[in-house]
Amino acid sequence: MIVQEPIQVIVWDCLNNYEYDNAIFLAERLHAEVASEETAFLLGTCYYRAGRVNEAHHLLQNISLTLPQARFLLAKCSVELKSYKDAEIALGTNLDIVASEFGEQAPYALQLLAKIYNITERRSKAAEALRKALSLNPFMWKSFTLLCNMGEKVDPHNVFQINSTEFTFGVSTLVNLVSNSENISFVNSNIPNNTNMNVNVTPNNVTTRTPMTMSTSITPEIQAPVKRMHSVFSGMAPIPFSPSFGMLPMEESPVLYTPTLTDSNEQKALPKIVNSLRAHVGQLKDAVFSPGPRCTLGPAPRRSSRLFSNNNSSYSVKENNKSPSRKFVAPKSPSRKSKQRTAKNIKTTTDTNERNKSIETTPTITPKNNNGLALLNLLKELGDAYKALSFLDCKNAIKMFQEIPPKQQASPWVQTMIARAHYELAQYEAAAKIFSEIRKQYPNRTEGMDIYSTCLWHLQREAQLSALAQELVELNRNDSISWLAAGNCFSLHKERETALKFFKRAVQIDPDAAYAHALLGHEYAVAEETDKALSSFRTAVSIDPRNYVAWFGIATVYARQERWKASEVHIRRALAIHPHSGVLRCQLGLAQAALGKMDRAIATLERAVSLDTENPLCRFHRASVLLRAGRPQDALADLHHLKDIAPRESLVYYLLGKVHNKLGNSHLALMHFSWATDLDPKGTGGHIKEGFDPSKQEDAPERSS
């Protein structure tokens, strides 16, 4: 018969060392011998970590699950297989029950449940689940970012703080063990009678009686120091459900208590061991939060400090006695100095007992060192900046990111966020510069490279975009970001079919990437496949309702179909998400002008120019609307400015020709029409004829727009 506990420990050791094939083989042997829920969970974990999700799902789905860890694993597999109903059944729907049943896994279970709600378009319940997860564990940064991306207003200063009545993750196991001291018992046969031998109670020799349930019995055992990486809670259960948590390098197990020579039996030693465990729980907490490479809980107390620890003892021991046999000598009458030392030791013992009582009355522990608080303060700063960026308050976001500590500011994630903020402000040059530095320092990083490729597309930098796309595809052909960069590259080269092929490949790899669907829709729109473009845009909006790029794309498609009312409605949806975008306001102004709302259109375009003074498109459309509103003289200022910053743009000269023709300057009009023809012989010939045709000079819609 196979012994269950050693194999379980070996399997977890294989998983921690990424030996998945070996772990699967041993777990299969164990499950074949002992077909239970515990062994099925162990085997399912091996399958899941090895990427064999279907096998893990099939294994767990065909048994009745009661362990929360097994239910959570089944839910994870179901979500990856897009079986969202099964995942929701495995987790449960009552958030309070989920929080109580899953224990320390509750924040992660709630976050997974929120993902299911979000995919099934129950976003209010998703937000509620994410808030619940954050209340249980303030270090759930992903839950915070998901809330921000959903448009939920979350205050980082209220989120990133530890509620001592709820947050016990990481140390609650040991705290509960110490708190339930009435259940702790000693096995007499395991305690040797030799009083010369010191018995150390450490986390490594705290064992359990059953393999899969947490027990609070403590059996002291004598173990040789093990020089390896081990968990501070590794002795809690033979099969830890989080075997890699709290990994700390230790040369020797810390000594929490050493019995004195005058302890007559284990029952007298029990209260001291329990008090010693309580006193060291706080040190274990500090050790988990400490950034140091070793966990040092302090040396064992010297014997000289324990001479008067037992009130019933009247013996003294020489501290440096080298004799192999220790002799007990009756003490002499204590001197005055001895009495003073005695009083001091008694006072120390009293203080220790008071501290132990205070620990006993407060079983939950909050970080006492500055490391945990410093991390929370950093999360508050990053949370403020990320919240501003998610609500597209990009100027404030850049300012906040630049005010965080220099080491954090130099990290690639923060630099990516700053570059993304510049991109949202249409500051493509600044964004591309930051992304270029990130590529130099972190050539294997792909996060944000889709935005980088779009910046290069706007800047018309064909060589850099081609190099970026080639590098990303060679780096990882199974990453949708690589194919988005390749699609942008061929889109810039006007190779529409190839660009569409690569955008489709990106969507195929990651169907939940809203930005990929939006780019595919824009490419369909340029190729004049309006039905497919609208379908892609609507898919992007269904995945992420706050994707203003997709709302803008729908508005532009309706504008090309001259469905101006529908275009105005959708562009307003985009503006509600990104109110600081000059390009979106410019599109709204065009829709208003086409609907005959000239005053509103001019006011909207004025606002667009003030938001984005460097964008030539806003000035061009403002000049066009001013000309149609009968204010050609006001349009001249914008057009002369555009001629200086875009001297080879044919449409600028064409519009200048129309303005001069409107003002009666026929020779200047002819000159500008001629320059427009030279710059673009095929594109402006029809427009020149229209400019000199009196019957078409008062047409309301502008073709150039």
C-alpha cells in the first residue's frame, strides 16, 4: 500500500521545482491508490500547472467537491474553457458566503467571480465582488485596476489600508493555532526524559494528525537543522494548499522555547510554550514583511536570564560549566546585588506576561514594521495616478507618476503608463520616445507595444515600425500584441489585405482584446467594408464599454454614410469617456455643422483647438466650418498657420483657394488651386473644378472633410 503523506509532500516539492511531468506521474499513482477528493485536487493542480486544463476540468467535474480549494481550481479551469456557468456554480453567487467559505482564498475567488460577471455583462455585480475582494485584502492591485477600468470611482486612500479586524492573510494559520491553546496537547511518549536535552518547538516540528485537515496539536520532535528554502508555515499540514507562500531561507529553525532544567513535566511547560508562540507571532509577521534575505527571529534566551523564571525553583546553574554531568547546588543567601537582579528579572517576567496577555486578546495582527506601511503608501500614490489615467485625466496622471519615488518611476510599468498618457493626449512624439527607451532597456517586454506601434503609425515612421513588428513577431508569435504591430506596419504601407490578415490573427489569439477589435474595425472602415467595420467596433464595445476608440470608429462610419444624427450620438458616447480629446470634439463639430448647427459647431471646434493646439486636423476643420458659415476672413488665419506647419498638404492649398475665391481674389485662388494640383494631381482635380463652378460654391457639405 502506498503511504499517502510522503508522496503528497514529494508531489508539492516537484511542483515548486517546476517538475510537472514527475509531479503528474506521482499524483496519478496516488490517486489510483487512494481515490479521494484530496488526491483528485492534488492531481488536478498538477494538470492545471502543466497546461492540461481540459484534463483537470474533467477530473474535478466528475466528483462531488467539498474542499474550497478544489472548487476554486474547478472554477479556474471552467473560466479558461469559457464554461462560465459551471465556474459560477463552483464558486457560488452569494458574496458573503464566498468570503466565509474560501478563507484566505476568498479575495481571489471573488476576483474570479467578478471576471465571470464582467464577461456575462453583469458589471454592477462585478464591481461589488471586486470591492469585496479589496476589503478582504488591500494588496489586490488587479482588483483596483479592474474597478478603475470599469469607470468605478474608487478612493485609493480608503482601499489601500489594512483593517485589523479583517486582514489576516498569511499569518492567520499560526495565529489561530496559538489562539486555540486549549486544543493543544502534548504526546508524552515524544518527550524524552533526559533533562539535558533541549527540545525546540519550531514551525518545522509543528505537525498535524490528519493529512488534509488543519489540526492544532503540537508534537515536539527533535530535528537536525535543514539548510534549505522552506516555508515558515511548512509544518502546518503535509499538503499545504499554498505550498509556496512565505518562502524564506533559513539555516536553522528559530528556537521559540527551551525548557528549563527545573520543569518537572510537560504540563508545567505547556503554558510557557503557548506564551512563547504568542510572543513570536509578531516576529514571524515581521519576518514575512521583512525584505532581508534571512529570517532571524533572535537567538534563544541565555540561561542566565532564566535563573529565576520558575518561582518553585531554588536551584542555580553555572552558565559556563563544562562538566558533562550537571550538578545542582543549594543556593547561598542572596546578596544585595542578587536581590536587585532578582527584582529586575521578576519585573521582566511580569512585563512579558502582560505582553502575552495583550497578544492573546488581539489574535489578528497588523504590520508593525515600516515595510508593509511603505508598500501601502506606495500603492496609494500609484492608485491615484492610475485612477487619473483610467479616467483619461492624462495631464494630472503624468504629474502624479512623476512625483513617485525615483526607483519606482524608473520601472518599466510606470514608464509605460506615462507613455500611454502622452498617447491619449495625442502627444505621439513624447510617447514614442519613452517607448523607445523601454525597448532598449527591456527588449523582451511586450506590454504597451501595441500603443507604441500606433504612435509610430501616426508619426509615419515606416522603418521603426517595421523593425518593431519584426522583433515582436520573432519574440512571441502567440502574442496578439505582436500581430497588432505587424498589422499597423502594413496599414502604414497601404497594404490593406495583409494588414487585415494580421489584425484578424491578433483577434484570433486574444478574442477579449477590445483594442484589437477596434483596430480591425478601423482597417475595415478604410477599406470601405462598413458592415464588417461596424461589427468589429460593436464587438470591442461589448468587451469594454469604455473603449472610446470603438465608439469613435462607429461615429466615423456613420459620418461616411452621412447618417449625421447617429454619428453625433456615438461621438458623444466617446466624449463622455474621454472629454479631453481634441480629435473627438473635432468630429462632433463636423457632425453638428452637417446638421446645420453652425454656432454649436464653431464653439465645439474652438474647444477642440484649445484642447489640442498642436493638432493640425482641428484647425483645418475649424477653417472649413468657418468658410461654410460665411466667415472666410476668419478662416484665413488657421489656413496660413497650417501652410507653415504642413507645407506639402494639398487640401490646405485647396481650401485656401476656396477662401480667396470667396473673397473675390481670383488670381490668389487660381494660384493655390494650381499648387494643390501639383502636390496631388489625382486627388484635387475634381475639387478645383468644383471651386470654379458657381453652382457648387455654396454646397453645405465639404468633400474635403
